[in-house]
Amino acid sequence: MLYFVTVGERTFRVELGAERVSVDGVPVSTDLAHVEGTELRSLLLDGTSFRLLAAHMEGGMWELHLRGRRYAAEAVDERTRAIREMTGERRGPAGPRPIRAPMPGLVVRVEVEVGDRIEAGQGVVIVEAMKMENELKAEAPGVVAHVHVRPGQTVEKDQVLIDITAPLDGAEQAT
């Protein structure tokens, strides 16, 4: 089965076969296992082990947490990609989305305040989960609209921690 996986501005061609996996035509050795009693997966990739949290969103979108970083990814099969190309359908630009807790945890630090302008990739909150600190980052530029949490507060999986709105462009700021 052939998939096209987009992370940020980069698209990878991922082929999954019964006997092998390849990324952009290069064979890779993989193994993915569920960590019992958690939302985590153990990913073994070419002999290197990773802890991975993957949450399926709408429309082929995934929210991935790997090594304390959050990534937005889209995975589509070759049929869906072909239909999009024939119909001219394109993914729109990624706008700011709320920052959500990837799993239950404890807020260690909030790094922004309401009204702060933030950039894509900027850390906004640190959450401790399973004895690891995870820095959650903004996916797109924006303005902090609301901070729902404070340090020391426990949070549940998928709880909204910070709301972010689209930044105003120069013309809108002048009015």
C-alpha cells in the first residue's frame, strides 16, 4: 500500500508491504508495538527505539508526539492523492489550532500569556507525563487568545490548554 505522508512542508512517499517498508524508495527496518496500559507506542526504526504518541484527527490528519515535540502530519493513500490532483483540491494553509494535552499529565510551566504573538514551532507550555517533560509547541503563527491552565494543574488527554487565533496582518492592526 502506498501512502503520502506530509509533515510540515515535506512529503514522504511511504510504501507498506507484507515483507518491507520503504520511505522515498529507501528500505527501512520497522516495528511498532503498543505499550500496555498507556496511549504510547514503541517504534523501532532501523535499530533505534522511540516512544511515540499518535492521535488520529479528522481527514487523514495525525497529531504526533515524539521526543517531547509535537508534529502535525497528514497521511493519504495514492487513490485519495490522485483524486485531489484531478479535482484541484489542495490542503489549505495550516492555521493556528488550540494546544491540547497529548495525554494526562501535570502542567509544569506556561511560557506564554494572553496577547503574546507566537511563531510556528515556539514552545508554549510544558506538561509532565509518565516522568517526562513534554514541550508543546505552536503549529502555526498566531496570537494567544486564552490560557486555560496554570503550573501545578493536572490535565486530561485532549484537554485544551491554550487557544490561539490567527495573527492580524498589518492592515488590520492599523484600524
